[in-house]
Amino acid sequence: MYQFNPPYIPYDGKMTVLDLFDKQVWLNPSSVAIVFEEERLTYAELNVKSNQLCNYILSSGVTEGECIGVLLERSLWSVLCMLSVLRLGCIYVPIDDSYPSIRIEQIIKKSGITFLLRDSSNSDFSHICPNIVLFPTYEFLQNENSKDLKTVITANQSSYIIHTSGSTGQPKGIEQSHLTLFNLINWAISDNSSNGPDKYLQFSSFNFDMSIYDVFYSLCTGSELHILSNYLRSDMFGLRKYIKENNITIVSIPCAILRTFFDRSLGEFLNHQLSRIICAGEQLFIIGGIRDFLLNNPNVMIQNLYGPSETHVVTGITYSFSNQEIPEKASIGRPVDNTNIYILDKHMNLAPIGVEGEIYIGGMHVAKGYRGLPDLTEERFLKDIYFGKGMMYRSGDVGRWDSNGNIEYLRREDDQVKINGYRVELEEIEIALRGFNNINEAVVSVSELDSEERELVAYIETSELFDINEIKKYLLSYLPGYMVPNKYVFLEKLPIGPTGKIDKRNLPEPEKTKGKRREYVAARNELEMAMVEIWQSILKHDSVGINDDFFELGGDSIRITKLIMAVRKRFNINLKFEGVLMEPTISALMEAISLDLWLNTSKIDDHGNGYDEIKL
């Protein structure tokens, strides 16, 4: 343990990431700081607008230490609000604007949000948060003071609260400090050598702590931060074009999206300026298209970062074929500066090299705890018995040291899972399911589709069949889309084990039972048959009719992207992402395509070959 954990680097607690940003404003005032679509701000402009926004918020009566919620669509405002809230000495609480209203209200209440920064596209929350600031345009800031604030912020002050899935049936908020953020960014800067300012692509949701890493790593190194629109986050062809045209050098992207971006069906990714790919969120497998890309671009580095939201990033490792052979299953690497990793057995003893145990995390990155949940905080945040001071977080992750001091991630100890990079507590979904009409008992499990892809399956104890679409609609009123199961199994009785608890090991395969679904209509021609085959492959369904709804069969944003790629490869047709959202059945898609073909006098043969490029 003492050999593998890094030595302590002294830190007086006086500097924060805001000081690192201010330094870049002084060094590079005219350099571009952030870009969103056609908008861009230099470091000097970002600094001025942030100061103006701070003074605008102060005039509304906010005081230091209050929680300020940020509920916005992705834009320059996302970064401007994050920076400004921290500059005020307040606590930044991002909220995903795609969440259902009930979940947003839960976050506002549990965090104690007193001010909400939002745009006009969201629902009204004035009944639970009377102080709401709307952002129409920059013009409303023009008359505000632009001088730098004199707020003194110290390392131990709270910086942000990130919400994750909670086993109580509601999201739980993790409260972090400025100490964690400064130490992480300081480590990242020292760990990543660069020939100069980069062009950094920010992909992840602003509801994830990785977005905070992205923003401040870029702004604290004088780099140019590119914020992707929601549309480009779903369009892999458009994303590839954007990276090339804007000479992006660093891409920060979740593992699930990385697999899709480098899917072999898109062809080789050429004529780019990429030097580094940053991944986080779940186990990284370097196989398939991403491995092909790294082999053909040996100087491109891929960095795998690990850390639960309770500690942010705590380990990392960087690979490139110019330096070494890259394993197919990536390690999660070594501890970052001023962080201690302990791998302990069930008796809290240190596990030897090569022996698995639970990962405990100590040092500067340990959060203050769960906001408003003292019992859960006491359960997961323990006294650091090995370092002798401070706290350590019990992660629930199982891993082991290798002889080189790197850590291999193995699995979870509990019912927490990762779905497409999202952290999900299965019990929260089960609680929501039990609230639906006449469902007395329900359990949620994870089905492994392959080594990299998994999906949620709900098992419901009932004597009748429910309309699956109605269940999904109900769940979507309480849960984010990524927490809604793709498949549903209805059983007269859930299997019970010897202890009287539900025996998840004896749950049947999801394909063997069905709920109510639309009347099956078979493909009527060769083209529809080809589309059915594509849907069956992507959705892992043996039987797909032309009137079946893509989303009722388990479709989601990642699977839409796979559908678009498969259709383009097979028929040379460009389906738009929003086109699939509007017409989520094969019959509707084919009708629209046929109309476009007729209007454009395009010709196809009986097998659906020879299509011109059609945009739906």
C-alpha cells in the first residue's frame, strides 16, 4: 500500500481552480476560451461576463455558501454559470434539463437550492424555489459591474453537489469541496504534458462531475473548450466532421459513446488532429474500432480515469501504441496525487498483490458526504484507519493491485450498476415500479448483451399482463430515461430463495416471457425485411414487426445512433436523429423514405440496393 500510493504533496489550501483560471485570463486574454456552435468567447470576455453575472446574482440577494441550481440546455451559459456560482463562494448544483419535473423538484428540495438559474424552456418551479433567474440573452448583463470580485474562497468550502441514483427511491446529492477540485486539476495538468493550448471537446452531461473536470482542465490550461450541442452528441457522422473541421486535439467522451464513435461500420477516422482521448464512467475495453484507430495512430494517447462521484477521479492510466502494447481490458491505473487507495478484505485488512478486495479511497478527494443524509454518510464515509487522519470512502467496487502498482477493476459488491456510463441504483427503479397500478412486487436486473453492452430488465409479479408502454410512461414521469428498463418480464410469482428473499439467480431469461405489445405485422417487401433485420440486431429482439415502436422495444439514444450507422452502411441513406424520434416505426420510416425517393426520382432495385443519399 505505501509503495503504490503516491507521496503527499504539500498544499496550503489557499489556491483554488478559480486562481488557475484567473492566471489564464491574465496570460491569454485574447485567446478563445469557449465555443458553442457559432458563439465564442475569449478569456477576457468570459471573465467580464462572469463578473457581470456574479454581480447580477448578488443584486438578487444571494449570499456566500448558498446552493444555486443550474437548469439549462447545453450552451455557453452552462460554463458561464458554473464559473460564476463558484466565484460567488456558492455551491454549484447542476440539474439535467431532460429530467422529469418530479425528479427536478426532488433535487431542488433535497439540496436546499435557494436560487435557480434556468432558461425559458423548463417547467415552472417557482412554488418550491421563489428566486429564479432567467437567461434570455447577454444584453441583460450589459449594465452590470464587470470588475473582479473580491470573494475569498478557501479549499475546505463546498464547491458543488452532484446527484446520483439513490437506493431510497430518490436521488442523493454528493457535496464536494474546492480542495478536491484544485487537487484534481493540478494533478491533471502535471500528469498530461502538452505542446501548447489544446482544443478540448466536452461531451458529457453537465449533470456529471466529469463535466467539471473538462471545463476547468481546459480553462486552467489556456485551452479552447468546445461544448457540443445535444444534436451533435447524437450524430456520430456530424461529430466526426466537427472534430476534423475544428482541429480538436483532446476528446473527453464516455466509454459507451467511444465504442459507437469508432464503430467499424463508420469507416476509418482520418485527417484529424487528435492527440488524446479521455474516457471515464465505466470499464474501458480497447477492442474493435477503437483498437484499430489506436494501432493506425500510435501517437494518440487514450487515458482511462476512474472514480465514483463521492471522490471524483482518483486513479488514471494512459496508453499509446508508441510506448507499449495495449491490453484489451484497460486497467484503472494508479492513484492521483494526494490520494490513498486501500484494497481491503471483509475484515478491513489489506489485501496482498493480486488478491481481490473492496476499494476504499482516502485523501484529499473524499467528499463531505451526502447532503441531508447523515445516516448514509456515516455508513459510507469512515475514519481513515491507515492514513491516521481524515476520512475514507467505501466505494463498493471490487478490485486488485497488480505487481506494477496499477489497479484492475473487477465488479460491484452491491446492486449499483453502470448503464451506458450512467450510475444506477436498481432499488430506486424497483421502488418506482411498485407505485404503478396493481404491481405488488418488482425486481430489476441487468442483462449482459455482450462484453460491453448491457440493459435493464424489470421482473414484475402479477397475474395479468400490463401494457409495457404505459409502464414506461409512468416511470418516465419519475426517472431519467436511462433508468427505465428496456425489457419487462411478467411472472405469477418471483422466485424466492432459502432466506425468504427474491432469488435473482433464478430469474428467467427476458426473451422467454412477454407483456402486451402492438399487434405484429410482418414485413411486406424486401426493403422492410432488411430494416427488420437491422432492428432485430440492434434491439436484440427475435421478432420485430413493421408497426413496433423502436423505443417500446428498448431503443435509446445510443441505439438510434447505431440504427443510423447501420442504415447508412446498408442503403447509403442518411437518417436524421430527430427523424427516428418522430417516426419510430419501420412502416413510418419507410413511408417517409419512399416519399422522398419519389420526389427525388431516385431508383432502387427489388432488394433495396442502389439508394441515393436521402435525408429523413
